[in-house]
Amino acid sequence: MGIRVGKPDTKMDAPSHVKGVRQGNAPGGTEKDPGLEETGETTARSYARKSTGINAKSRNPIDPNSPNLPPA
């Protein structure tokens, strides 16, 4: 006796990519993200606000020279 499964939603030879779906690797978009700040043309700096909305300011480093390691 095997495992019972339902009818598949797609065919086995259907393409995996759907046209028009954003892949998320396009440049820009940091203006809308509250936890990112652009530091250059292709670079950005991450803050604790990116990872948490609960008292995010207290989770940033106290010393501005310290590396910013936002909570995961």
C-alpha cells in the first residue's frame, strides 16, 4: 500500500519560471525598506529595524564605530 496523493496542479514538463514575476534582485527598492540605508550606488547598510520592529533603536550598537549586527 502506497501513499495516496491528489492530482498534481501542473504538468511535469511545465516551465518553472512564470513571466512577469519579480525575482527580487533588481537594483533599487531600498527606499521602501525601513531597515536599509543606501551607502553607495550598489551598496547598502542594514540596521536593526530591518529585522525587528520591537524597540529597534536599542538593538543598534551603542558605539558608532562598532559593526552593526542586526538580530536575525
